[in-house]
Amino acid sequence: ESTRSSDPSLLEAQVVVNRLRQSSTELARGDLPSAEAASKIAADFKRLGSVLPTWLPVHRTLDSLYQATEELTASISEAGEGTEAARRWAEKATPLVDILDSAVRQTRRQANIGAAG
């Protein structure tokens, strides 16, 4: 019996990473107002920090995503609707979300293999 296979935080983390990706895509396309996107992204980022297992080695990625999120929020607060800030955030955040997505998926796969083995 694998201890990781029963860890529901991995599934929740995957859901939150997917929401971050969706918000980032909608923001980059202009389908989501910058202020609304910043609010959703900040909430999802906070949730992600609480559900990611501490043993998952993504701390640098999370730190970078946190900085990008803070920059987005500050830019929108200063300038109202920040199209340029949104574009910069999407450019920074997309590869970071990809890293998180890959790490969570790989860990879930390994946990499932471990549980089956």
C-alpha cells in the first residue's frame, strides 16, 4: 500500500494548476478582465500553496510564480486595467504553470504505479 496514492492533495493540486492555466490563457487572450484574472490567480495560487505536498520539489517554481503574481496584482492596482501587465504575467507564468503541471502529473503517475505494484 502506497502512502502517496491516497494523498488527495495531488488531485486537488492538479485541479488548481489547471485553473491557473485556464486563467492565464484567458488573460493572455483578453477573454478575462485583468482585475478579475488577478483576483482568480491570486486565490488559486494561495490554494495551491496549501494543497501541494511539502515533499514535492517545486519550491523555486512556486517562488517564481508568486513573484509574477505579485507583479501582476501590483501593476493592475496601479494602472487599473493592465493589458501590458497581463501580457507580461502570462509570459512569465505559462512556463511556470507547465513545470508545476508536469511535477504534479508525474508524482500522481508514480503514486499510482506504486499503489499498483
